[in-house]
Amino acid sequence: MSVTATNALSALTGTYVLDASHSRLGFIARHAMITKVRGSFNTYEGKATINGAEPNKSTLSVTIQTASIDTREAARDQHLKSADFFDVEQFGTITFEGTSFNIVDDTTVEVKQGEDVGVVVDDKMALQLAAAGAKIEALNSQLANAKTQLDRAQQLRTTGAGTQANLDQARTQFEVATNQVAAAEAERAVIEQGAREGEVLAPATGRVLTVPVTPGSVIMAGEPVARIATGPYYLRLSLPERHAREIVEGASVEVGERGNAQSPDRPVATRPGRIVKVYPEIVNGRVIADVDVAGIGSYFVNERTLVSIPVGRRSVLAVPPEAIRTLHGIDYVRVAGADGETDVAVIPGDSFEEDGQLRTVILTGLADGDRVVLP
């Protein structure tokens, strides 16, 4: 069963019943470490109840009739039904219950590698499977009749009332019926394999971005069924060409709060990032770079955000803020010289942090080598 959501989660609220006529419950088991045995359970039912308002109250259950196991080998099926494996006499059903439900957001679906993301169905397959099943049932009836005839011929031969020719004929008819059943099961296996080839599996674990097809529509070879973004996630920068020389791998960046607008009444919250890849090709006058930022996986793909990047370096003279003293609207810094301490008028600039300490840039008034006296 596959349910594709294009609206908000609340639109999915309701009960969904598994459609067994358009579903298959199969398994694969390794045999003798050299081959794989494929089988299925032919009788099962399932139901999912989605609570859009409170997703953690959603429920999911699947019940399987153990005796319906089918590996296309009668002797093996009987062994699997015995107490050595499923013990269908004591354990008639297998039940799966959903234990937890996690919603990323109203528009995001996460899939794991190998999970079904869609099924391409050929309507003729269902008819062919039904015909193959009916043929096998008819041949099994013939096989049961041939087995009965063989047992009777063996009893008559044992008592001397039957001929060897009749026994040989009954044995041949039984072998022919057995081979016909095996051939019919092989034909059904081919059809089932063809149906399984329509399953579209997620190539990797990630988030489903878009589903560009409509359920029930015709799809051609090569058309995408789903677009999946796999981790890890990176912030992709598109920067003006003039900054190409300054952008280097390993440089630190600051990523602002989500959205393009800055709040005027409070500073923009930032998180650190690191440039991990700079692409050598300039496209439309832009340089492309990828930034590794913790927690970026919660963003929307192609969402825009504010980013500060290092595009150059310059040397400045800076002092601790407490070294600046303002008197009558003029800023002073006390400097120690050969003749003693002197207050020097300065013009301060922006402030920045260095090794966890706040510093204020001095635009004019100080020279390299001056000894600043702190109060």
C-alpha cells in the first residue's frame, strides 16, 4: 500500500485499509548460503488510522495468516508450516503493530534506502497472475487425483489383483501431473518477478522533495517518480565573481536566522559553518561553494538565508573598549611614552571579538608600537 500526500498532514486524517488485490507481502531468505528463496504470504489484512491533529496517536496493524505461506514448493511449504518453523497449528497468525510515528513536518516525507516509493503497474499482470493461480489450482486437483490412482494401483499390485503395467501407467501419470504443477508454478514465478520489477525503490536514505507523477497516470521509461535529497546536507552559496580569489576551502562562515528579513529590534542569531567545497567553474558570473552547517537538514531545499563570509583581510590597530575614555565628546586613549603618560585623541571604529576578547578598532590617533595604558 502506498499513500502519497500533497496537501497538509491534516488532509490525510482517516482510516486506510490495505488493498490485498493490488499488494504483495513477500520475503527473501538465504538458502545454504549460495542462493535465495523467494516466497510470500497470500492471505493477510492491514489497516492504518492517521490522526493528523495528533500524529503520535495514529495506529498501524498488519495481520498475516501463517498457513498461507507460499514458496512455490509444496514440500518446503509443509515443512515451514510444521513445528520446526511457524507451527501454524499453535500460531495461526502473525501480527505487526506500529509502535511510534514521527512526522518531520507537514510537507516532508523521509524514506530509507530500499523502501518502496512507488509501483509501476501493468494491468495485464493482475489478469495473468489470476489465470496462473487458477491453472495451478486445476493442476493440483489433477495431481491429487493422480496420487489417488497411484496409491490404488500400488495396493492392487501388492495384493496381486493389479498388473505391473497399470502401476507403471499410474506412476507415469503422477509424474506428469507433478511436472505440470512445477511448470505452472514456474510460469507464475516469472509473472510475479515481472510484477516486482515495477517496484521503484529509494536509492538512498533521504527526504522526498517532489513527486512529479500522479497516481494512476501513465509513465514512460526514464521519467522520474520521486526526487530524493540524501544527506549530509550542505548550504550552497552563489557568490559574485569578484570574491572568487578570497573564497577558500576551510574558511569559516556565519549563517543567520532562517529567512531574508533581519529583525530591527534584536541582533540576528548566527550559527558557525565551514566551507567544504569550492567549485572551479564560474557560472553566470557567480562562484558556487558548499558550506557544512550543523542542523542544516531541517531547512527547506532551495530556502534562502543570510550568510556572512570572509572575502578579505586587513590589518588594524585595536584596543580593549575600556582603554577608550570619552571627554566632552572626544575619545581619548592613554599612551605611555618616554616623557610619561599622555592622552591621545582617537577616532574609534567597529568592534570585533578576538580569542574571546572584545576589541575596538582605532581608525586614527595611534601608531604601531604605541603602549596603551588601561585604567
